[in-house]
Amino acid sequence: MADDAASPEGTSDPSTSANETADVNDKPKGGSTAVNLEKTPVEPESTAVELEASGVEVGTVEDGVDEADGPEPAETAKPAENAEPSKSQMSHIRLAAIAGLVLVLALGGLAGWMGYRGYNAYNADAERKLFLQVGRQGALNLTTIDWQHAEADVQRVLDSSTGTFYDDFQSRAEPFIQVVKQAQSKSVGAIAEAGLESASENEAQVLVAVNVNTTNAGAPEEQPRSWRMRISVQKVGDDAKVSNVEFVP
């Protein structure tokens, strides 16, 4: 009682004041929903309930993820995974198409080159055969002459000749015909052998071995004679003609 009397009026006991302060802090003032978060751990659900009670609009976690984060990473990654095989497949198809095109072009070029070579080889072979044939026929025309149709035989020689040989033979044609008719000469040639000595694009040298039988009126039959001639053949347009004749041993 002494202690109570000793206390000044209007003051309170410090211990009582401390207890009362602790009690006041532990309880919400005036029915408010606010809590002391420093002292009391708050569960998320209770916090949301309290915020709703105070009039604050709270969204769910799923809504926040949908609005803020957008589509799920898994959904955005799926198209990329699907696009990668598609790009790889298109790349393989493109490479195969390019390889096929290169192969076709290579085969086309090879076929064209082989065709060109075959065409050139064919033309070269045809020209050699032509040169050889003209050389053989030229030797036969020169060694086969009958006095009974000497003009036609001489004309045949001129028709198959060109160049200087044509000019020389034409200048001697008439005297030659006269000699053959006077002697009533008849000669027949036969090709023993013939071959190309050389050949180029426009001319060739043909070696011809000819056996010639000659008879004259009132003279004994002569033995066959063998002549060897080098006949030059020259290309004239699509044909070839004799351009020179020389006898060789």
C-alpha cells in the first residue's frame, strides 16, 4: 500500500505499462486487418484473404503467369523443334537436286563431246576413202584408153582432173587422140595395189600400182607392164579430183 501511495498520480507502474504495451501490439487495433509481418509469419493464402477483405483485388498465380509471362516456354520451343527436321530435309532435297543437275549436265557434255569426236572421225574416214577412190579411178582413166572411142576416154580423164594437171592434159588432148587412133592402140589398166601415202583436210597423196596391157594394130601383143604412180588428189567442194600425176620407180 505504501508503494501505491508513493506513486505519483497520473503515472503507472513501469512493469504494468510494459505488459500493457505488449498486449496492445499483439492485438489488432480498432478491428483492423493489418498484421505485424515482422513478428508473425504470414501464409500466402491468409494474406490474400486479408487483402481481399480490405478491398484489394488479388489475382491468382496462374493469371499472373498467363498475363505477364505469355505462352509457356515448352509451347514456343515445340515449333522450333519441328522446324529443324523440316529445314534439314529441305537441305538434303536441294543438295540431291543440285547433284542430279550436275550429273545430267556432265553426261550431256560427255555425250556431246563423244558425238562431236565420232562425227569428226566419221568425216575424216569418209574423206580418206574418197581420196583413195579418186586416186584409184584416176590411175584407171589414164591407163584405159581405146582408139575406137578415144575422145570419150580422154574427156573422162579431164572430167576427173583439176588444177595444173587439167590444164596440161587438156593442152595435149587432141594430139594424144590422133596418135592413139593412128596406132589403133588399146590399153587396159588393172589396179594391183593402192594406198594413201599422206592425207590432210583438203588433199592427199595416193600411191597406185597398175598393171597395163597394151595392143597395137599390126604389132605383136606386148607383155603387161607395171606402173607405179603417185597421184595427188585435191578436194573440190564435196568431191575430189586429180591435181597431179607422176610416175615413181
